[in-house]
Amino acid sequence: MGPRQQFVALLFLSGLAAAPSLAVEGHRELGAHEHGHGTLNIAIEGPKVTMELEAPGADIVGFEHAAKSRKEKAVVEEAVTQLKSPLALFSLPASAACRVTEAKVEVEKAGHDHDAKSAGAPEKDDGHSEFHAEYAIECASPANLTAIDFGYFRAFAGAEKLTVNVITPKGQNKFEVTRASPSLSLAGMI
């Protein structure tokens, strides 16, 4: 079972399925395309931390179309490399002694009707690209998971905010983390 399946299973086990309005809102949030705004889902259960990131291509590489030039392809490759180091982007306390056990990054295409109109461009646009990353992390001292610092905003200049959904055995919470305030307290959630 990969991190995404574990996260989905944990969503249901934690009772999110019992709150359909939250599930629908979360789905709409993931499907919505807003420049500068991504979504990070975090599930913490014992020593296991599962993260799933969805972010528009513009946030990560500064453009949304498929990489065409050699330079654009190099920018995408560099971004994928950065995204494969989740603890540099979403820094957990050193005292939690966490290590990455799996990191998977994909660049996906998402078609939208408003592409050419919103860009004001006459060119034919084949849709927006989105980055999707899944992470499995294990922490030797999960009780020390008291905060997350978001180096993500330093790494990706186009990123302005992340909707962060955190699910722990104590419940689920939704936060908005921004470039101006790039940290999140997990106190009392573990």
C-alpha cells in the first residue's frame, strides 16, 4: 500500500468520511486551480507520517505548460529533485528523529476551460501542469512532532500559501500556511 492509499485509508479510519461536507470541500479544494495556492495533506499515526502535496506548476517552476525547451525541462527536473527531499521542504523537529522511507513525485496535466482566457493569450494552451508528491516518513520519537517549518516557500518563489489538512488519532484540522507565516504548530495534536 503506497502513501496515497495509506492516507486515503487513514482519512476514512479517522472519521473524515463521517463529515461529507468536509470531504467534498477538500475535493473541491484539490480540484480548484489557483495560482500560488497548493494543498498539503498530512496523516500522522504513531511513528508513520504520510504527506501528499498538490501544487500548480506555476508555483513550483514558474510556468504551467508542459516543458518544451531544454531550459524548461531542466527547471522541471530540478524542481522534481527538490520535491524528493520532503524534510527540506517540510521540516520536522530534529528531536522527532524522522527519516523519509518513500518519496514519489509526478508532474500531471490538468485541462481547464479558462486557460487561454485567463492568460489573455491567443496561443493554444494544452492545460495546466500540476505537481503531485507523496511521502512516507517514519519518526523514532513521534511525540516530538510539535511543529512544521515550511522551507517550501523558500524553495519555490511562486508559492504563496498552502492549505494544510492534518489528521492525527486526536482528530483532523485544516490550516492555511503562507509565505509570510511559514510554520505550523502541531502542539496538542499528537
